[in-house]
Amino acid sequence: MTGVGGLPDLPGIDTADGLRRMLNKPALYEKILRDFHARLIDTPQVIRTLLAGGDFVSAERQAHSTKGLAGTIGALDLQNAAMALEKALHSGEMPSETVFAQFDQELNTVIDGIAVGFGIGSPN
């Protein structure tokens, strides 16, 4: 199914907002979405590994980057979940499983949607 600007409908992403942020250039937006998929597909595992090693600073940085990139592409629920995770990590405490599960779920929704929408490999 095709959505805004000839782009596929992407669960978890407000494509009208994301496309506006890309100056209404669908080809640029698709490139950014594909890059988002490639760069962030393993983020939950990376954060868990960093936390297992006690590296809260790097884990917080990962959550912060995800928050910013999610906002750029129009993934508001993911942006909010990443912000909650970032806040928990900033306190230097292990985030609750609820906070992490919400982050993981929102990221997977976006990543899987991009994979299906653009035919990238197989979704998680």
C-alpha cells in the first residue's frame, strides 16, 4: 500500500512529518529511512551489551542518538520511548524492563516496517 509521497505505509512512522523534514524529497527520505534501518537494527542488543559491561555513558549516547534520528524520520512513539530510556540511563541506574521493552518494541515496529516497506532483507 502506498502512502504519502509515493512512499509505502510505514508502521510507527508519520511519513507526512518525516517527508516534510526532508523538504518533501521522497528519494532523500527513502535514503534516510534505509540508513536508519541499517544503523539502528541492532541498537537494543548494543545497549544491553553496554549495560552488561557497566558502560552507562555509551548506552545513554545510543539512546540519545536513537531519539534524535527517530524524530528526524517522524517516528514519534520511538522518539518518546528512546527519551524515557535515555532519562533512565542518565540517572546511572539500570532501566526498568518496562522502559527497555517499550523502547525495543517501538524500534522493532519501525525497523520491521522499513524492512517490509522497502523490501530490505527479512524483518526481525
